[in-house]
Amino acid sequence: MKPFFRWLRVSAFGILAQALGVNNLWAAGSGGGISGEVFWQIISFVLLAVLLIRFLKKPVLSFLGQRQEQIKNSLEQAARKETESQAQLEVWERKISVLSQEISDLHQRISREGEMERKRIIEQAIEEGDRIRQQTLVVAEQEVKKARAALKREMVDLSLELAEKLLQEATHSQDQERLVKEFIGKMGEIR
């Protein structure tokens, strides 16, 4: 700001020196000097500039200083916010990286657990199949035993009937009764 005021003072002094250095300052017209009207306009302009500088210098300098301070503060605040946002960005990038790793770990863990569960289910199905086979074999053996026992009983019954018929034909009624009783007694013991 000081160079501007220095230039303004030098310019005003130069204009004043030129106006005073002319021979026919008050000449009315065609002479070659500055007319009185122009001279007074120059003087008015210089006085106006001096008065404006005198009265507006402090408020303008104060305003420009405040504005400079505001701009400086705004730039500092912007730099702080940029630093803070950069730090926040780094924090979020780390969090995203951690979350990405956690997701990857979770996916692997779920895959492992799924594979283990699949194996467990297969083993359980195999064990259940073996158990059902064993039960089926036991039931089949029991049914075979029942069928054999039923066949034995039927065979005994048929044998008794056949023996009874044969004895009736071959023996007399007294012999027949005695033999039947003996045979029935023996068969009753077998059963």
C-alpha cells in the first residue's frame, strides 16, 4: 500500500509543478498553457484525492487488513480441514482394509465349517446306514428263527398225524393208544 501512496504524491506534485511552470497559466484560450478551468479541476482533483486519502486511508487499510486476516484464517482453516480429512480418509481406508480382511477370514471360516459339517453329515449318514443294516440283519435273523420254529412245530404236528395214522393201521386199539401216548409224550418234551 505504501508504494501506491508514494506514487500518488509524486503524481500530484508533478501535475502541480507542471501547472505552475507554464508561462501563460491564466491565458484564456489559444495560448499554449493550461486554462484556468482545467487548473481548478486539477486542484480539485488533487484536494479530493488528498482528502480521500486522509480520511479513507485508515478505514480502507483496516478493511484490507481484516480481509487479509480473514483470508489467511480461511486458508489456515482449509489447510487444517484438508489435513483432518486426509487423516479421516486414512482411518477409513484402514477400516475398509480391516473389514475386507475380516470378510475374507469369515468367508474362509464359513467354508471350513461348511466342509466340516458336510463331512459330519456324511459320517452320520454312514453310521445310520450301518445301524439300519445291523437292525435289519437282527430282524431277519429273528424272522428266520421264528420261521424255523414254526416249521419245526408244523413238522412235528405233521409227524404226529402221520405216526398216528400209521399206528392206527398197524396196531390194535390198545397198542395204538399206548404208542400214541408215548409218542405224544416224547414230542411234548421236544417242543
